[in-house]
Amino acid sequence: MNEQLKQFILDMNQDPDATATRKNDDGSLYLPISHIQTLLDNVFLGQWSFEVTTTLFGRKWARGSGVMEITNPFTSEKIKRGGDAGIILTGNLRTDSPRLEAMILLSCAKKLGRIFGRDLNRTKDDAPLPVAKIERTDPTTEEKRMQILIEECNDIKELETYKLVIPQNLKKQYQSKLKQLSV
């Protein structure tokens, strides 16, 4: 059993199938969701589940988190892996929601091993972060931006995400918009 488990771990950390690897427009590599789902079924003998636990939608974006649970085929131990993802919305709910779910699933699966794409684009991910020069923003410009965000907001959940960053002098506008959206 111990040798089988070692071999299983080695297998999980093999490079992904090169014929399944695809390239995004920006040159980054990925494995298609259909390949990942089939691989999960084959490796874990269908003993896996996935659930989206949170979603948050803005006007042009969506974020979400989820949890995958797999059963190790050798030890029968349940293992959970979490993941999250964000997408730019296209305005097509029929495709946007499933795309977000797929991206969250891919995020969870990558944490299971290289065979699921964990190290794809790793050289880019491991590159040193650029040094950011932080400039002071004009408080009036930031205030105007927040004023417009509140004014144009049509979703109560999105509006509530602004609550902690709203300047004191925009609290009345925020409360008024909150009442308007609550009706």
C-alpha cells in the first residue's frame, strides 16, 4: 500500500498531457475544463465533488470561490482543496456563470498536482513582483469616482462592497442609494 501511495503521488506530479494543453491569446497555458473533469473521474474513480461556495458580481466582473472534495483511491481519505477565480463578464448569463464555475473548478484542481496544471505558467507566477511606486491620489478625484460608482450602481450586493471605503461626506448618498435599491 505504501509503495502504491508513493507511486500515486509521483503520478499526480507528472507533467500534464501535452496534447491537452492549450494556449490563451496572451501566451499563457491552460488545460480545458473537459480534460480536467475527465482526469478527475479517471484518477479518483468518480469519487470527487465540487461546490461553488461564494459568488460576487459587479457590473463588469464576477468573482467566486469553491471547494473540491476528492477521495484518495488508496487510503479512502477525503481531501478538500479550495480555489477562487475572477472573470470579465461578457453580458451573456448563459455562458458567464458556467465559465466562472469552470474557472473556480480549475483553480481547485490545480492544487491536486502538476498533472492538473499546477505548474503551467509557473515561471511567470514565480517571477519577482514589480516594484510599485505609490503615488498619492487626489482625494477629490477618488471622491468623485466613488460618487459615480454609488450613483450608477444597480445591484445592492455591489453597493454593499463600497460601504467600508466610502468617504464620510458620501455616507448620505450611499444610504439614499441603499434605500432606493432595497425597495
